[in-house]
Amino acid sequence: MRTLVTGGAGFIGSHVAERLLKRGEEVTLLDNFDPYYDPAIKRRTAAELGALGARLVEADLREPAALAEALEGVERVVHLAARPGVRSSIEDPVLTFQSNVNGTLNLLEAMRARPGLRHIVFASSSSVYGGDAVAPFREDQPASRPLSPYAASKRACEHLAASYAELFEFRVTGLRFFTVYGPRGRPDMAIGKFIGLALSGQPVPLYGDGSVVRDFTYVDDIVDGIVAALDRPSPGFEVLNIGGGCTATMRELIDLIGAALGSALEVERHPAAAGDMPKTHADLTRVAERLGFASRVPLAEGLRRTVEWARVQRAQ
Ligand SMILES: NC(=O)c1ccc[n+]([C@@H]2O[C@H](COP(=O)([O-])OP(=O)(O)OC[C@H]3O[C@@H](n4cnc5c(N)ncnc54)[C@H](O)[C@@H]3O)[C@@H](O)[C@H]2O)c1
């Protein structure tokens, strides 16, 4: 069984690829080593996965011609490649839509050209719930008031994929991830950034009053959800939340990171950021029923593991 993992050199993609390789499966990684954050990190990760047996196709989803090679011998797709980040989508919505929406459309079209290839699991986001969400967020909420171009791009991908299920018998699971963290975590996201700054003795930035609430999900739990969706294909189109199952404010997060590090963080206050959801909180009823998913790693334990990983990285 060969699986294509788009965005396979990135944070979540690399963990998915590693899990599949360790199960003895064949994996093709597709990545363009996007400069959203240091591409050298992604190249190192791709080399590590190559040593475990992954095949790498360096290609950009915005270039449809490159996709046929990546799909060679592939039986199912985990689609994670995207321009992530709410703030970057406000600065450059065109780039966000080109990578996320056109990229997804090109991938679906390349799959359509291969009649045996209809099974795709792809990354959506808690941000699709937007301004009209009621916590805890259930998949049957309208998700019709996106607060950023990033959120709109992820919702557009859900609609696109749903149309391929309707028209071309695609079996699609869109997984709405809630703030993912862990080893190899994105350096632009709060947890990775805070731990890095604290370890080098610098203050961490806090936007607004620290009351923003997030449902934080350890990366192994996300991988559990993705692999379960691969193992149990949807009969048509479905969206499912994958969350950590408990929430914390940014203030609480800062205290928990301090506890994991063994010393309190110094905080630098900034005005609240535009486009951010004030609160995210996943209802996990549907994903438990459909995939038997339950999150296994509590926030304090996940932070402990992430700090341990960051310390080892710094020592190298
Ligand atoms: N990390 C989170 O908290 C989170 C939350 C919700 C949703 N998501 C989604 O999960 C997916 C993975 O996120 P991540 O945190 O691992 O991000 P990441 O940036 O670490 O990984 C994305 C990878 O995709 C690649 N990529 C970007 N544009 C590409 C293109 N046009 N062609 C080919 N490759 C391209 C990048 O080089 C990168 O390696 C993304 O779709 C993201 O939107 C992440």
C-alpha cells in the first residue's frame, strides 16, 4: 500500500509519514520546501524520512504537471500541503488561495485522471468554524463566517472535495485539526515559538489579554486520527474534528510551559491580533463514533515531551 503525503516534509506530514513507514507501508512525500518558515528544517526532515525509506518528489501543487510523477503507484492520499497561518493569509491572501485552494484542486484533478485513486484524507482547520461558532464546535454547525482568508481557503477546500465525492465517487475525509503541537512543531506557532524563546532566555510575546482559548492537540493524536481515517475510508464526503479534548487560555498555556521548563516565562504584551478566533473547542462525538478516536495525550504531558525534544535539538 503506497500513500502520498503532500506537505510530507512539514510538521504534521512528517509525523504521518513516519508512522506509516514504521507500519511497513510505502510512502511518497510531495513538498515544495515552501519558505513560510526555514526550508532547511524541512530538508533535514525529508532526509530523515528518506533514510526510513520514503520516496521524495520535490514539486509544487500549484504546478499540475508535477503531480503525475508524485501519484505513480499511489493508492491513497493524505493531503496536508498548504500555506498555513492566519496572519500570513491576511498579508498575502492570493498566495494562500493559490497554494491551498488551487493546489487542492490540481491534486483532485490529478487523482481524477487515475480511476483507481479515489481515497483522500485532507487537512482542514478549526478556523473554518469562524465568527458564528458555538463551543464546543460540532461538525454540523454552519461554518459560514470565516474570520480570515486562511479559514476561507480551508472551507473552500472542503466544498471542492465534497463536489468530487458527489461527481466522481471520491471517498473524502476532511479533518478539522485544532491547534497542533509537538516535536518538529512549526516555529511560527505559539508553543514552538515560546519554548524556543524561553530556552534562549528571551521574553515571549502575548497578544491581547491572554484570554484567547485554544483546544491544543498533541501531534501523535492528530496522526492517530489521520491513520484511522485512512484505515476506515469514508463512503463519500465527511468532515470530522480532531482535537485534544481539553482547552486552555494563552495565560494558562504560558504557565504550563513554564512548569514544563522548570521556570516561569517572561511575557511581553502586544495588542490583540486580527483574524484570530477568540476560542476553539472541539466536540469529539462524531470522530469517536466514526473512527473510534479519543485523544490520548493531555496538554501538560504533551508540553513535557515537546520541551524535552526542544532541549535535545538545542544540544545538537
Ligand atoms: N499545525 C496546526 O496547528 C494546524 C491546524 C489546523 C490545520 N492545519 C493544517 O495541517 C496541514 C499541515 O500543517 P503543518 O502545521 O504541518 O504545516 P507545515 O508548514 O509544517 O507543513 C506544510 C508543508 O506543505 C508544504 N507546502 C506548502 N505549500 C506547498 C505547495 N504549494 N506545494 C507543495 N508543498 C507545499 C510546505 O513546504 C510544508 O512542508 C496544513 O494544511 C495546515 O493548514 C495545521
